[in-house]
Amino acid sequence: HRSIKRRNSEFKGSETMVEEVDFKQWRDAGHVARRTLEGIKGEIVAGKTWNEVIDSAERFIRRHGGQAAFPVTISVNDIAAHYTTNHSEDPLEGLDREMIFQNGDLVKLDVGVHIKGALADNAMTIEVGNNGEHTEQIKASMEARDAAIEKMHPGTPWHEIGAMAEQVTKDAGFVPISNLCGHQMKRWNLHAGLSIPMYACGPNNPGFKGVVEEGGVYAIEPFNTTGKAGKIENVSPKGSSNILRVTGDVTIRKALSKGKLKPLGATMARYIEERYHTLPFAERWAYPLLEKPFPEESEESLVRKWNALIKKLTSIRFLEVYPALRDIDGGNVGQYEHTVLVTEGGPEILTVE
């Protein structure tokens, strides 16, 4: 699995956190991200659509001085992460119900905010209604997050962070998801090359070497499940999340000069890059850009043109698209997440009100 919050070292705004002198923008982004979760969670009620909550959350972010660092995602029951609605609110592939909250749903609300590229990422899990069916799972996810954060002092090996998250999860009777990880963040870069284990990976796992570093900013997000395997899988088709990202690996000018893009395709690519840089963006954000050059086109024609554009931009690796993620056993998934700045004295949680 490749997270949508992956590394993009080519973007010029990226810089190491140890060089960051003033963390005010990071703290401000954290405040907005947390206020969004707290302000929107009450809207997740039976009868409301997923899209209504997503739209409300994204408007809340802008109203409070931030920009979405990635599309607000809603992941229900066995859907683990990375799902946002598209412009026409088409249902997720394989979903045998309407995208309307029902009593008993286990809902993950994941919100990212940036202020001039300074990032914050947080999530919570909510049960729809007051049945209390998922109380223990929700509590376990929150406590696993908090226990992992408590160990985040400079010099702590990453495998110890993961082991702590797993211990809390298993003690509560749930299974940690081992192929979803936390991640380091840098300015304009949601996944800055370092993945953080949220399970007991062991001290010799080659994917999780190193230690917690002072001055680093990290997203800590353990996932648990009622499934047995503790694994997630991609939901088909490839772009099922409705989330895309400019890779930063292909320049528009070069693609145009080599004949890989026609002028209109290059113009659309430039629009997208100028608006979203290399942060993930939603199909429903960018789709209306087609209405400018084709104001008289039908919806059916616009959809064909959009699909052709995305196919072209992904084929030349200007864009990448991402799948939604689902528990491999169909188990219910819980998640809690904070963004943490590591100081000399230990962890400072940035996603606080």
C-alpha cells in the first residue's frame, strides 16, 4: 500500500523541520484541524449524507483561516481510510447501501489543514446513534494513539512506538492494522519519507529503522479492527478514493514540448498544479475547471472529457490517483490521530483546540 500522504521531495517548498524556526503556522493549522473535528462531529447523525458532512467540514476549515491539506475523508465501518465523494456523489464500488449515515455506523472522520504549507492531520472515530455497540473499539483506538504519543521522546526507537500502540490495542481485544502507518510531515509534504509503525514491527524491521527526532512533526494514527488479519486492501478501481495528487516529477512545459500534452491538457494541468501544488486534492474540487473551456457541454460529455484528461495526466505521471482502503476481512475499523511536534522535553500535540 502506498499512502496518499507520500513523499514529494521535488517540491521547492519542502524543508526539514529542524530548520523551522517558528512553529506558529503549524500550531495554528493544528488548532483549525482540531476545531474542525470538534465542530463537525455532531453532524454525523442518522439520515445525513456523507457528502453533506464532508462539504460542511471543508467549509469550516476555510471559514476558520485554513485550507484543506487533503480532501476531508469519511470512512464507514469496514472502509478504513481515504474515501471522499466525487462531484456527482457516485457510490463507492461494492457499496450495497446509500451513502447516508445509519444508526450503528462506525465512522472515521479524517481532516487535514494547511496554512501556507504548514500541516496538521487529525482524525476521530464516531458511532452513529447512542447504541454503544462500538464504545470499546473507539476507546481502544484513542488510548493506543495516546500511549504511542507518550513515548515520543527524542531518541526513542520507532519500533517501541509501534509496540506500545499494539499492546494497548490487543489488551482491549482488537487487532492492529499493520499496513497502515503514521508519517512524518514537512512543509507542503504530507508524507515526508518516514513511515511510523502502529504495530509491533520488531527492532530489526528494515522499514522502520531510526529514532524519534527532536524538531520532527509526526502524524500518529493507530488503526484497529475486528477483523482477524489486521490488513487493509485497495478498493477497485484504482481511483476509487476520488483523490488525486500532482507528483511533482513531470514539468508541464517539457510534456508539452515533447507532444505528450496538447495545449488544453497543459492548461488544465497548470490550473491543477497552481491550486493544489503537490498536496492531495479531490476530483470534485478540480472537475468544475472543465466548465470554463466547455461551458455548453452536457454532463455526459464533460465526464468523458474529464476521464480522458485524467487518463492522459496519469499516463505521463503528472498525476497519480489513489484507491479507497477496506479491511480485508470486512471487519469494523477504528482510528484516532494527532499531529505531534517533538521537543527537547517530549511530545507537544499540535492538534488541540
